[in-house]
Amino acid sequence: MLKRIMVLAVAGLLSINVSANDAVKAQVDAAKEGVKKEAAAKVEAVTAPKPAAAPAPVEKIDINKADAKTLEKTLDGIGAKKAEAIVKYRTDKGPFTKVEDLLKVDGVGEAALKKNMDKLMVVAPAAKAAAPATTPAAKPAATPAAPAKPAEAAHK
């Protein structure tokens, strides 16, 4: 009977040992799965396309007020010489009425205008104060005509 108890005890220990091994194996498998998911998330975070950043707002310059340095610094394809030509044109011919008027400036072409269209604006120059309206002097009222004399009866 002792032998039988010993056999049962050994069989029980083996059963417990197998159960423990199964539990450990299940924990290891779960841990591996968690590591795989975490690694996949990190890879996706690194390789996922980033949303495009909104373009920064472009500050527009008024071509009727900007000096040559500002034009040169701000506009693509406009160097010192062209910037000075723009200012000279404005000085000689008067203010621009629309951005496209830059094409009238020698050396400024369609390509340069197209590259810079989003940076340009024209603010109409302030209207000069109008001189007070002068109205012609009021004419004196016509003097009333003398009352007509009653017509004398031609027949008496």
C-alpha cells in the first residue's frame, strides 16, 4: 500500500508539474503576444505617414508701399535691380491699381508674378481730400415786375 501511495503521490506531483508548466507556458505566450503588439505599434508610429502641416499664413506686401529692400527680401526671383525698377516705375507712373500691373515693369515677367502672387496685394492709395465744393454765387432773386395796371375799359 505504501508503494501505491508513493505511486499516487508521484503521479500527483507529475500532474501538478505539468499543470504548472502549462500555466507558465501560457504566461510566456501572453507576454510574447503583448511584446509583438507593442513592437508593431511602435513600428507603425515610426513609419505611418505624418499628416501634412498646414502652410504658414503668408504675409502680403503692398506693392504701392514696399521699398526696394522689402521687395527684394520678400519676393522670389526679384533681386535688387528688379526691386529698384518696381519702385522707380511706381514713382514715375503712379501707384499700381492691380498686382498684374507689375508686368508693365521692365524685367518682371509672368513667371515671377506667378511665383509671388500669394505674397502681393495692392491697397488703393487714399483719395486726396476733396476741396470744398464751390457753388456759383446765388443770383439775386429777380425783382418782381410791377403790378400790371388794370386795363381801362376801351368802351365807355
